[in-house]
Amino acid sequence: MTEQQTGYHSNQQRANEHSDTGKTGTLYGVGVGPGDPDLLTLKAFNTIRNAPVVCYLAGETGNSQAKMIAGKALLERQNHFAEHKDKPLPDIVIAMPMSKDRSLANRAYDRATQSIKEVLDAGLDVAFLCEGDPLFFGSFSYLLERLQDDYPCQVIPGISSVNAAAGVVLQPLVMLKESFIVVSGRHQDGQIERALKEHDSVVIIKAGQARSRILTLLEATGRTADATYLEYVGRDNQQIVTDVTELLPQPGPYFSLFLILPPGARHG
């Protein structure tokens, strides 16, 4: 079967098409979900498989959680290209410093943007692998704002840690006339306290470093009994604490959250 019959276009064919038409590649923000590889959507899998170039964040040790989650799709990608006697191009790895200094992160995104532009300008697509959903506290947003005015961009939604956490505890996030808010553990105490007082359902993400403060605020607002604490949702080392009074008032990991949901029946 010919390449035309299979619908496959080699990297060289794509580059030639760009040369003939000036058409650039497309940047895809691909949500890979919270951690369980089986939660990767079919569309995300196919987008990764077909991408000439993939891009992802990596820590200072070189490890990438997003790459690990997408491992099956990346292996299929290698096989897919090999079947057509082609090969994917080298990954664009964004080395992200673990620092509160946002200027360091911005410089890393600026460098990555230049690398991505070179690929897109050659008429080739780039798939950026993003944990959770690309547009829900997603790192893809920083690339999108740098590139969307000049290049076609698409988003493949992913399952967020918030949705996955609700599935783990088997409770709806919000029902009927209830109100719902997501806040960050990096917010000031007053913001978190208002959320706990004014909203029925509250999710506090990035809760690890703020765990002691959050426990105090839960007690002060009478919401302790409504709270469940989760770490590494969807991963092999997932932890769930349904009685948060058992938690020690010390920092937890970055990938942790509190679900504060109304008690009792909620069917109206």
C-alpha cells in the first residue's frame, strides 16, 4: 500500500508541502491526564502518534511526568514512523528550573518558543504534552500566548486532577444550585477562607506547601468534616486521606489537593 493510500505523510513530504505552499505546522496542546496512562484520550493518543515532534517539560534531573504518562503513545509513535521507513525528529525538552523566580521559567519558555517556531516554520507539527488539561493550570498556556498569533494552534483536552479526584472519592463536584470554586494553595489565607465560607464545593490545588495553613482554615470555617485530601491522583503512589484531622501539619508534595464537598444527599 502506498503512502498516499494509507494517508501517511512523511516528514519530507510535509516539508516539501511547506516549500510549495508556505503552510506552517500546527502546535497541539495535548492533555495527557493526571497520571494514569489509561486515562489518555483516544484523540490525544492519535495526535501524539502522528506528531513529527513532541515537546514536554522536564525537571532538573531530566525526568518528565508528561512523557511517562504518554509512554504507550510514544512507543506507538516510534513504530508508526518505522512502518513507513521514517522517523520522528528529536524531542524539544523544556528544562524547567524548580524556582519561585518566574523570570527563570519565562526564559525557559522563550527558548522553547524559538525551537518550536523553527519546526513549525518547516511545515511540521509539534505536540506539547501537558499533564492534566492544557488550559487548566496547564503549562501549555505559556506557549500558547507566545505562538497563537502567528501559528495555528489546537488543544486536545485532558482529564484534570480535579475531575479524577472526584472519581476517586465517588462524589459529584457540584450539583443543582450549588456553587463551585477552584483555588490554589498559593493564594492568601483570606482568599481561601472566603472560598470556604461562600461556596458549597471547593477544590484547593497545589496544596502541598500550604497544607498546615489549609488545615487551620478548614477548622476555622467549620469545613474540616467536608474535606478529603489526595496526593498523586491517578498514579501508582496515589494517597487518599478521608479524615484530614489525621494529617500532620507539615508540607506535602506539589501534586496534592483538598476536595471540600457538601455532606449528605444532594439529589434535590
